[in-house]
Amino acid sequence: MPPADPTAHTGTAVPATADVDAGAGCNARFCAGSQAGSSAGVDADLGADAGAGGLGEDTMDLRLPDELFALAADESSDNHGARRPDQDTAQPSASIATTREASVRSVPSLVPAEDDLLDRVADWGPTDTRVGVFQLVPVRVERDLPLIGRWMNDPAAAAFWGLSGPQTVTEDHVLTQLAGDGRSVPCIGVLDGTPMSYWEIYRADLDPLARRYPARPHDTGIHLLVGAVADRGRGLGGLLLRAAADLVLVRRPSCARVIAEPDIRNTASIAAFLTAGFRFSAEVDLPDKRAALMVRDRALRHLL
């Protein structure tokens, strides 16, 4: 089991297996204002239809989720840095853009517990894998930002995340999520007590990405950055993606699909998702990339 503070940065990540580059499951972020990795997925047969502009059987499910109506009033306003409907989850709010130095430690309180859109990621707890105990721990900026910044400045990560440079670049991206409404939760992946990866768990059905595929209520997306070079290229990415996807399906009973949309050029990332039980559905053009849409179905969880 992880120590009481599983994200205490005690050293280099435990070497394990990895089949995924630094950008595995993480690509240029689907929005005009940020370049962090995004994920998305679709149903079975959409791959054949998407290329021709046709619609798969999932089009009958294309409806706005209840949460979106509840948030509509807030999103139509610019008060308190709220996002407009055409903005992505990673867009900086007015308060973050202008007052970064104002209260990093108080950011988590901006997301009311009763409005948690991802079923309390902090309470999901650890899960056993064949390489050790794995846990997703929500980011604390004052503790985790230096480590995340170092990972983002690795050339392999920078190629797909676009968050290299001064630490303020990564800080703006992370603070934006923490100051949002809870539809995206940045996390540190901890393996046997050692922080070794960066994750984003997000509500794909509440993201502008949902306009690009027949989204279903509670579709949940995953982004992954394997941080340490020693943990890449040995199968660890696929193993942890499977563990994280299973955590989503166990802890979010309303979610029927976990999705991802790696850059079509990131063959290592796509291979990792396939190893993790995701299936390729289609290629889709996003504003900043052409993506491979991947999906892990609850119904096929024990078969793939």
C-alpha cells in the first residue's frame, strides 16, 4: 500500500515495463488556448462511417447530458472567469490569467464537493497491478508542479503536450483545471509510493470534444504522460492505462466508456491503448491534430 502521503517525491520512479513514449495517450490539447494532450473515443462501427461522413448507430445517443443543462447558465456568463460554451476545459479562466499568484493553495476549494463531476477521484484509492500498487492522486500545485514541469520539458513529452518552457507554462495549464468546475482532474500516478506519471481524468461528454463524436452521458477521457525515461518502452504505459481505465469503470458506475484520442502519429501511444484493452474506432480531425479515436467499453472489459 502507498505511504500516508503517496506523492512525496522520494526519488526516481521505480523502473518497470513501458511500451509508451512520454506522450502516451497525451497529445496537443483540443483547444485554441492550450497544447496539452486530449483524449476521446467513439462506439464500434464509427470508424467506417466517420471517414465517409456517415453516422453510426450511436447517433441515436447524441444528446446533451443532464449536467450540461445544469451548467449552461454559468457557461453563458463571463463572471468569475467562467467558460463560454465554445471554450475548452483547458482554457484559462479570467482569474487564473490575471492573478496566478493569488492563492495557489486555495484553488482546490473552488470546486464544491457536492458538484464533483467525476465521482471524487481523490477517493478512488489504490489498485494492485503486476508491477506494484498504483494510485491516482489529485495534483497539489505547491508539491507537484516542479516534477510535472520537469517531465513536460522532456523533448519526447514536449512533442505531444506542448507545455515545455518556463514552469509558468505548466502552472497555468494545471491551475486552469484546478480552478474549473471539476470536469477535469489532474493527477499524479504513484507506483509503489513513487510519483512516476502525470494523468488527466476528464468528462469527455462535457468537453467541446463531444461535438466531434456521438458522445454519451458520463463518457470519461484519459490523458497520460509517463514521466521518467526509465519507465518508457517496456510495457508500463499499457499496463497502467488498463489499471486507470478499470478504476474509472469501477468507481464511476454511470460511465459505460473510457475514451482516448492520441495523435495518429504517436504509434507508441496507440499501441499502449490497444494493449490496455482499448479498440481503435476511427480517425478524426481535431483543430490541432489528426487523432486516433480509441474506446474501452464496460461491456467488453473482461474480454479485451
